[in-house]
Amino acid sequence: MNRSQDNINVIKKLNTIIEESLPGFASRYFKANMDIKVPRTLLGYAYDLVAFFEFLETLSFDKNKMTIADLDKITPEIVEDYLYYSREYVDNGEVKTRSDAAIHRRYSSLSSFFTFFLKNGLVSRNPAFSVTPPKLNRQVTIAKTTKTNKDVIEFISKGSLEGQKGIYQDKTRVRDTAIVMLIAGTGIKLSELVNLDIEDVHLDTSCITIRNCKHARTIFISDSIAQALGQYLSERLELITEYGHDEALFISLKARRLSTRSVQYLVRKYSNAILDGEEYLTPEAMHKSFRNNMFSVSMNTAATFDLCGIDMKTLLRYYRPYIDDYESHKGQQWSS
């Protein structure tokens, strides 16, 4: 399945949720943001808003009869109660607790929703502005996991898993080596990796093109990564895929575009083997490791932003403590 088809499927699911599970006026918010945010982000917002309106029904609101004017009846106290209500949920009969990050995301979805109607003069206030969401610890410890990444790559290319896993490894060894080298060596995000198409790889200039809904960027790759991708492409171009997946770069044994969950599983599978199951790597951790190492070496937010595909605001939120420390120590070598 190519990117456009995947987006079409997500948008269909989004439209179904808007039509069946949200008040009629909610569609205005999603239509206005369709060209601004990626469909999967909007789908996540939709799920969060469904939870909010389901909570309102416990307070005698009827979401099927609600109008925009009813939004002015939502007080900061209701938003606080909703976030508290969201903290616990039941999964297969077991009561579980959502993380601060999950609650913060629900708050952000709700705040974005109210802000849209406020900016358009359709409500008088945003009750979420008066509510303090859970504080997230954004400070990052600059960790060096380069050796672990190298060990995983070495194991994939030359080692062997046990039993049935070893049989599958022989079939996907070249593909898996290329995937892990690409993540570890470029800091590409998982969503960007699985959306790569064959045409995005340019071995003649040793670079790849990464596309998302906002813009496309080109990043250069090392000779070793280019060699690994070249070996994989020689196999990939001989494979026949399912209809709609022929453009995909990385495909599964079922001849479909590889999913994010599949990549997470394969990284965990190999890292478990070399770390004896005590801990494991994730694609997200490898991305952060590349980003952290790059920033710690260069202290260059623009270069980190360009290579890692993260907006400047997010970078500054993560690395402000390190930037401030760097700025405070500049020039000390010249002091007496």
C-alpha cells in the first residue's frame, strides 16, 4: 500500500468517526486542519475527542443534540474532571492507569479543538487554557548507544537466531540489515522509514528522499548504508508484491509494505538476542540516540532539525538545558 492509499484509508476511518461518534459541528475542525496536519494525527485527535464527548454524556450532555453554543457551557472544572476521569481505564477486566504523556495528549487534542472555534469567533473562551495539564519531563540525557547499534547490525548480518526465528532471519537478513543501518545511521523516524518508496533511494548520489505531508527533504547516507541498501534493492526489485504495494521499498514476507509495528518487532527481536532479554532497543530509541549524539557533537540545532525532521520548537524544548549550558560556558577558555 503506497502513502496516498494509506492516507485515503485513514481519512475514511476518520470520516466514519466524525459522522458516527462526534457532534455535527466537529467536522468543521477536522476539515480546517486536513491540509495542515497529517491524517493519522487527526485520527488520534478524533479518538481523543470521542472520549471527551462520551465523558460529557455522563454529565447529561447529549452529543447528538449539541451545538457549537453548548461548548460555552464547558467549564475548566469539567475539563479537569475529564482528565481525572481519563486517568484510569479497564482493559480485559483489569484496571490500568494512563501515563502523564497520554493524559497530556488528550489535553492537547481538546485545547486544539476549542482554540479553533475560539479563533473563528464561535465560542467565547477556551476552558482548557485555565487547566494545567500533567507536566512532562522533556529533559533528555545524552546517551551513547552507538556500540549497541553496531552489535545489533553485526548480529543481523552474521549471527543466527534460534529455532523458527532463525529460518525467517535467513529470508529477511539483507532487508533487516538495511533497515537497522538506515535507522542507526541517519536518524530516520519510523513513520518515515516505512513510507519510503523505491524511487526515494538514490544510490548514484548516496542519498535518500524523505517525504511527509509538509515537505520533502534529502539526506545523505554513508557508503556502508548505500551498500546495504544496494544489496537489498537487488533482491527487492525481483519480488512481486500485492496490488498497491509495488512502490514500497521495504516489504514483508507477505509482499506488503512493512508496517511500523513489524519494524518495532524486528528491532526488538534482534536486540533481545544480544542483550539476553534484559533490555531491548526500539526504532524510536535509535532515532533519539542519533539525534542526541548529533546535537551533542555539533550543538547545531539547524543541522539537527534538517537531518532528523523535527521542528525547531520541539528541538528547543528538548535541548534548551544543553544550549543554555553551552552558552554559559562559551569563552571561558579565554578568561584568566
